[in-house]
Amino acid sequence: MTAGKAISRLLVALSVSGLLANPLVAAQTYTPVFQPGYRPAPDTDEGGFWYQVDKVERDVARSPQLVTDPELNRYVNDLVCKLAGDYCSGIRVYIIKNPHFNASMYPNGMMHVWTGLLLRAENEAQLAAVLGHEIGHYLRSHQIDRWRSLRNGASAAIFLDMVLTMGLATMAVASGASAFGRDQEIEADQFGMDLMTKQGYEPNEAVNLWRYVNAEQAADKSKTGHSIFFATHPQPKQRIEKLEETARAVTQHKQSEFVSAEQNYLSAITPHYLEFMEDHFELQEYEQTELLLLKHQQLGYPQGQIDFFRGRLAMLQKGADFQARAETAFLASIDTAAAPAETYRELGYLYLKSRKNQEAATMFHKYLDSQPDASDRKMIEFYLSPIGNAHE
């Protein structure tokens, strides 16, 4: 099994329900169940569980699926430490290339943040809401409690197989075996809201994020649930209502203005936008992608890159006049400084299909001129060979 597949299977087992489960209730203060620096004795059941997860973490740390950019890792780590306070030293953050929306926390302090979450959060406050929720699970030892509650049944074997050895049962079984209990989700939601507001983040951004998650799910016309998370754990309306209720209670007693930190977030994600969106396109979630691109345009991501992906989306969706729509988007992209070099290549293919050989040759040459070491250079030269003179 590849490291990338192993990571995905681990995350399915432990983290799906951590984000997409039960609603928040009335505001209540929760405290950690262990002290900073805590580690269980190796001869205890918890110590044995930590030992197994430690082995998993060693594999994760070597995975090619990790985003290793120092600046982005510093940004996310700083936010985690800001939220976790004295518990920061016990948490290790791994940003993982996975286009689904999720983050997860493990009992030994390992945290995973998926790039699909980074694409969907609008600002630092929304990311803080999700990370705070996961830190809440960690500080309340929810995964250990869940394992102990399952330990004497068949579900425990499934849970451990998925968590520790990466085995994958059906998605329904995975969800049922690893789901946190209602009270645990209440605690994690409340803990996350408490952590983010203590650091001055706007609590209503937690509501805004879940509204968008629901809107993206509702936009899926296929009803086949391409996203393993949206398909198996639809976001209940009640959760949003309770988050709104809690946010109102918090803002009524605020001591100063809350912030969302949109620009900080945009600056951190923009350098990776092209790569993360390329991964997102592998999901083939066309209606959801339309919503995502509209959101990104409103947030201020590079317009040339957004137009490039709109052209790609038109090509994938097909339908009436898709070639005209794709051409319009690609041409808009190359009219900006942010246009990816691949835009010329995509236009070349589009013109080739339309038998516009001269235009195709021009775009292919521009692509190769801008990408002299392109991995698909031989393929482009193959297409150019019969139409190359059209460019002269």
C-alpha cells in the first residue's frame, strides 16, 4: 500500500465524524483532561494505543503526500499554537495533499490538515474554528474514550484495524465504528468556539464555514456523494442553528472587536492555490467546483488562475457551447499576469479540436517557450509536427 493511500485510509477511520457530526448545544466551559507534556505509561492500554499511532506518524512524516513548504507550515503551526496555548509543544502538524474537506487530531498529538480544508476556508478565523474543534477532541481524549467504549465488541476490531493498520472496511462501517459520540462532538464544538474567541477570532465565521459546506453539498446534482465526507455525514441544519446561538451569546459579552484575518489567510494560501486546485479537480465535483471558484473570485485569489480553472471546468462539463465557454475563460486567463503556462497548452488542444491549426500551433509554441522543461514536451511536439508550418 502506498503512503498516500495509507494516510487517506487512516484519516477516514479517525476523523470523518470529527468535523461532520452532531450539533453544538448551549455554551459550556470545558477543560483539558490531562496536563501539558502528558504521555501515558507504556504498560497501559492507552500507552499501547499511543505506541501504535506513533508508528503511523513515522510513516506519515515520510509521506510524499505532505506539503513541505516552510512558510505555509509555519503559518498553520503558529495558528495551532495560538489556539492550543500551553499544549502547543505536544502537537505536531502535518499538511496533507488531499482535496477533501477535513482536519483531524490523534491521541498522541499528531494533527492532519487537508488541503481541501485550506481551499474552502475563507479566512484565518474559519480555519481556527476547525483546528480548535480538533484540538478540543485531543484535549478531551475523545479517541481514547471512543476506543475503550468499543473495545469489548466487534466494532473495536474494525476501529483498530482502520486506525492502526490502515485496513479499510466499507464506508458505512467506517463511519459507524469511528464516529465520536454526541456528547464528544458537543464538547469539541464548544471547545473550538472557546479557543478561537479567546484569541479574538470572529465566532460567526464558524457559522459561515458550515453554511458553505452545506451549500456545496446541496449543489451536488449527481447525488452520488463524490466526497466521502459530505456523502456519509450530511451537515445537519440544527448544528448551524446552535452555532449561531452560541456565536450570539459570545458576541453579546465581547470585550473588543473580533477579527477574521482574511488578508493573512489569502497571503498564506495564494502561493499554493494552483497546486491545491489541480488536486481538487481530481474529485470531478463539477457543481461544487463552480461554487468554489465563485468563492475564490470574491476572496481575491489570482483572477488568471480562476479563469484557467473555469476553462478546465467547461471542458470537463461539456454541454452546449462548452468549447466557446472554455475559450473565453482561457483567453481571459492569458490576458493576466497570473495565467498558468498550461493555459496556452489547453488553448492549443481546444483549437486543434476545432481544426484551427494556426491558432493551435501558436498556443503550443507559447506553452513550450514558457515551459522549456515541460514534462509533456514530446507530446506537444508530436501534435506540432503536422501543423508546425502554420505557426511560421
